[in-house]
Amino acid sequence: MESVYPRKMRAGDTVRVVAPACSKALIDEHDHSDVIDARFQRLGLRLTYGDHVDTRDEFQSSPVGERVADLHAAFADPDVAAILTVIGGFNSNELLPHLDWDLIAANPKVFCGYSDITALHNAIHACTGLVTYSGPHWSSFGMRDHFEQTELWFVEALFHDEPIELRPAATWTDDEWFLDQDAREVRPGEGWWPLQRGAASGRLLGGNLCTFNLLQGTAYRPDLRGSLLFVEDDAMTDPATFARDLTSLLQLPDAAGLRGLLIGRFQRASGMTRPLLERIVANQPALAGLPVLANVDLGHTMPLATLPVGGEAELVVDDASTLVVVRH
């Protein structure tokens, strides 16, 4: 299926905030809406909210029908230029059998979020061809300090058409900033890790690994052939879990058509190290001879790059590794 690129955002646009996974009510326990509102005002964007974003059930989410209704309303509303998710969670895949793919295809627009939203990104692309964006949530914009690089990458991907050359961030954070904005820990960047050298180009697919794997065996997973796969996981993973999840994905028949792999930076609580990751990658026959780049600015640490799911990119893995997003 051909990729369909939505219109880029511009000052004056309306952004609809939806909660396909966890409820906004959960986020409001640590209210940073003043920081969020100020950031979007500076970008010239108007925020509106789905009717059910504050509904909260026993799963810290809301009923499937309400989440589907908000997503459909956002795509159907001609005044909405872009859709931003509140946060991730664990249950976005519950929505997939209920989504109106014709409605979404007929109303292509920017859709951005990450983590559990991976299920929606890849299903939307598989079922409609629409390019969506793995990038910060609405709640991410509440980070008062050290958010500049994440915002820059967001703007480059969603406001402009020019190719984006991504390089390692100088610093990064992995702290519970939402609990205390004054107690931050900024760490020096270690650069990206060239695990297997080489160069490749292809369609970007992937996101959160354990969520992406939920699509196996369904009609909602895009074909991996010809793709540059990007994966990441959060603090709930560990090296053994990541290894078996990656193995499961790379043993799929279409994984033989992969062109390269990007692995996001791990949270410190995961216990992942470069030597362990090198061993995990070396154990994968599907990756033999392919470029593999790790410790990339993707996933559950900050800064977070915004990548187009279904967009085109070029990867070079060497001593000065680069990722150029050619079409987004």
C-alpha cells in the first residue's frame, strides 16, 4: 500500500487531544497544564479535547466505545488538523476491531504519540496507508526544563517537509520529572552505538517492541519487507525479556526482508548494557549483514525524536552514524 502523507501543521491549527489508552484524569494528578498550554500557544496551536478524555475506570482508562468515539470524532472534524494522544498505557489495541478505516483514510491528518500508541500507528498505516508519527504525547509537553530537543524534532517532523538529519543528543534524562520539576537529573550523552555497520534505506516501521508484537497474527501489522525497523522498550523490560521479544518478531517470515534496525535508548531500570545488547543482536540470523544502530534517541527517555511510521529514511551506521528522515 502506498504511503499517504498528511498535511503539515501550521500556526493557527487546531489540535485534538484524545486518550486511546490511559485517561487524562490520571495525568491531571500531577497537573502541568500551564506548561503545556504555554508551549502550544508559542507554537501557534489551539488545543481541544475529546469528550471522554477525563473518563477513568478501574483500568486507568475508559470504555472502548468512548475511546473509539473520540478518535473517530477527531478524524471526522474538518477543523482538526492534528491529533495528539494524552499518554500511553496498555490497551490501545482494544480499539482496532472497532475503528472505521474508511473514515480515517478519507480524513488524513497528523496523529502523534508513542509507547502503547504503537498499536494504533502501525494498524492505521497497515489499513489505510496513512503515515503517523511516533513522537511526544500531549503530556510530554508538560516537561518544563530540558524539553528543547524533543520539541525541535517534533516541529521539524510535523511543521516542515525538508529531510531531517538526526544525530545523537548531547544530554538525556531518565527521571520522574512529572513528580518534581525542580529535581532533575541530566546525564551526558554517550552517543549512538554502531552495533553492526552498513547503510540502508527503507520505510520506517515499529515503535514500542512489546506493543508492536501484539499485532502479530492480526490484520493490523504492516509488512516488514523493505523496512527500517525501529524498536524500544521501557523500564518494565529487562535484557532477557527484550531478547525474547525481539527474537519473536525477527522469526516472522517477512522479517527476512528487513533492511536495518534502530534500537532506542533503554531506561536505566531495565538493566540493559551495550555488551548484553551486542550479544542479543548477534544471536539474530535475520539481522546478519544488516546495519544495526542502538542507544538512539527513541523511547522512554528524553529527548525523544519524532519519526514517521510509514515514512522513508536512510540509515548509515559507522563512527559518525546518521539517520536521515527523507520523507515524512
